[in-house]
Amino acid sequence: MRLLASLLVLFWIALATPAIARELPPDLAALLREANPKERSTLENVAKRVYPDQRKAIDDLIDRIEDEEKKQVAKADIVEGWTGEASFGGNYSSGNTDEWNVSTALSIKRKDFRWEHKLDATLDFSDVDGNRTEERITAAYRARRDFDRSPFFLFGTLRYDRDRFQGTSNRFTESAGGGYEIIDKDDLDWDVYAGPALRQIDFTDGTNQSQFGAFIATDFKWEANDRLTIRNYTGAVVAKENKSFLSTTSLTNNIYGELSIRVEFTFDKETDPPEGKEKEDIFSRVSLVYGF
């Protein structure tokens, strides 16, 4: 309802402002400053359609507002300033076969001028006639250190994976290194980063292994319009004992306000999996996403 009211106010501003002047009204800044990041993205696109000759002025205004918010986050306690999203998908069928599956994810981050902290977690479970057929758990933390007016950054990550049907009871991966922003625009971001990596793995057969290797990843995000966002993450951990590749592509379409629908495809490959396990897995997921 708040987003709808904001859009109505923006429409009123457009009607009240002479078309010849094409200057941004003072009320627009207050409207954008009051909106949360997802609402602001929608309002920004509407404002650019209402004032097509003032796109740069609108971008500059958004940048100033975001800089103000980063200053506030930098001064706030670590428990403040977090934003994120939660998603849920699943289905159930009964009859000749009783089957259910659940998929849920949570992603939160905190960003100021120099530091970004990000936490991600996903859970996927499936059951057919009382027998568990899928059980995947992942959790990851990443810290990123940016530099003033520089496309280079430093990062450190810690990731946990559990997939008993792929032969892994627990797998921890630690990596650190540097990255580079290939593209950094309002609607398009593309980063690459790499560094050394360590792994500790407990297999379902009771054995364990430690590995040293290299980590490399690329993260691409494109806001195609005010409703559709396309994203791809591709990463690899290369070690002598095994090479892991993971690629996730998602299409997120805003339905209304903070609610979106997402279609996601994941390709997962291990070059030397435990005996009897497949090298490649492909997962697909459709879920509702709520931003906060």
C-alpha cells in the first residue's frame, strides 16, 4: 500500500509540475529518501519516464541518497542496517505416490562506504513415499572491502555444504583474495574475484579429506527493467584431488511491492565425486520472494 501511495504522489507531482520546465520537484527527493531500496528502484524508473530529460539528475539524486544511507550504516551498530530477502517454494502430491518437496532461502547484507557483509542460506528437501530423496543445505558468509573510487576490492568467504546424496556429510570451504568490478552501473553489475582456498570434507562413508586449491568466481546482475532482474553466479574451487563447479542463474520478476516470483537453475559438478555418485547435478526451483 505504501508503494501504491508513493506512485500516486509521484503522479500528482508530475501533473503539478509544468512540462516546459522539466525540473525535478523538491518533493521527489523526499519521496525517494523515504522509500526502501526496492521501492526506490520502482519509483526511480517511474520518475525517469515522467522526466526523460532529467535521467542524469535522477541518478545523481539516488547516488546522494544512497551515500547518506551508507554514512548512517557506518555509524550504526553491527546489528543495524541489514537488508535482504526470503524465498519459499514447494509442492505436495498424494495418490499413487506421496511426494513433497520444500525449498527455502534467506539472503541478508549490510553495506556501507567500505565494507559489505553478506549472509546466504538455502535448504532443499524432498520425500517420496516416506523416503528422503534430496537433502541439501548450504550457508555462506562473505566480507568485502571496497576502496574509494577504485574498481578493486578484497574479500573473504566461509561456506558450508551438506549433501548426503552427493556423498558429503559436511564440507567447509574458506577462501580470500581480491576482485575487480568490470561493470558498476545503476542497473548492471559484473564482478570477478579469485584467491587461494582451503577445504575440509567429511564424506558419508566415514572418511575425511583436507584440500588446498584456488577459488575463482564471477557475479553478474542486470536489472533489465523495473520488474525483471537477471542474475548469474558462477564459481569454481580447483584442487588436485577434486574440482568443483557451481553455476546458478535466476530470473526474478516483481509481482507487487516487496513480493516477487523467481525461477532459478543450478548446475553443480564434481570432477571426482565419491564412488557411486554422479559427477553432475542440475536443480531447478520456482519460489516466491519477499524483500525486506
